[in-house]
Amino acid sequence: MTHSDAGNYAAKHKDQSIPSKLNEAISAALVDNRLSCSRAHQLAQDLGFTPIEVGRAADLMEVHLTGCQLGLFGHGKKEKVKTTTVTDPKLEKVLQENLYKGSLDCLKAWEIASEFNLKKTDLMTACDACEIKITPCQLGAF
């Protein structure tokens, strides 16, 4: 959603409801009506939901997601990511091989970061250098 859509997240999910267990857990985890990416993923794991289910519930509750673990959103004042050329041809090859319709999905980005022993934000920098867009988000934020 764009900034102009902020505060109207539920509109993406017509006629859907939130399991009470998930509603309560998200409510308890909020800080200033915000839920961090890492906390959302932890709730999904702890409660037996998928990340997309937690993200949908957050949308229905009009909760703002913050702190993307790849560094894409929710980190306060946006600073330009320092892009560099990818120094590892194997990494660039793996990134290119895992594109779907020109993008790399968030979960695959996490897996590649782990495979190459990189921080998720460092993988995002490599994606920027290769002009690779990451979408979709595991939580449905983008």
C-alpha cells in the first residue's frame, strides 16, 4: 500500500475476519499501534499461523507494520541504501536464477541470505546493485 492508503489497510481484505487468538496476540505485541516484521514472524511461528495470515490480521486491525528485516520499510527516516556492485558472481547468479516475473520474493531472499551467510539487509543491498525488486512480502505489506 502507498502512503496515501495508510490507515486503510483493511480495505485489501473484504469480508475476512481475524481469529480471536491472533487478534489478542497482535494487540498484546503492539507498540504505538505498530507491529514489527520480526515480531509478526515470531507470532506466526508461536501461534501456528502463516506470516501472510498475521499480516492480513494486522491489516484488518489497521496496524502499521514496521521494521522490515530486509530494510525495505518502517525504519524511520528513509536513508538511501548504499548500492555497490555485487562482488560475488555466484550470489548474482543465484539471485538471477530465483527471479519470478522479474522479482525475488521475500522468503526466497531470506533463504539466499542464509545460504550465503549474509545479513538480510546486505542481501537487499546486493539486490539493489543488481536492480532486483523484492516482492511479494511474506506479510503482504507489498
